[in-house]
Amino acid sequence: MHKESPDLVRHFMTRAGMRYPVAIGKDRLAARYNVQPMPLTLLIDRDGRIALSHAGIVDRNKFEAAIQQLLR
């Protein structure tokens, strides 16, 4: 797993205009969701299930649309 600090992640989120929760995973979380590739973006629904996953750089518009769909 990467070792980025929460402050570094917050700074990136601010610069990127990200206004949704982001979890900084540790090995235990990676094991729970069987995370292998990095970077990996997971959208986890209210029931704790992976609703969408994407390895590599994400398309912001597609993920924001998916987030809005999950929030309905």
C-alpha cells in the first residue's frame, strides 16, 4: 500500500475539487476488498459492497455520475 499522509491526500483532494469522502486504506482494508492494483478507486455502497471499481486514473465525470447514482 502507498504511505501517503492524510494531509497530502487532503491537499490533493482540495486541488482536484473532490468533495466526497475518501478513505486511505491500510493492508486490512485492502485484504477485505481484495485490492491488488494501484491506484485503485472503489465506490462502496451504503451496505459496504463494492458498487464500482476502476484500476488506474479515473474519469472524473463518470465517477461523479456513479456517485450521484449511488446517493439516490
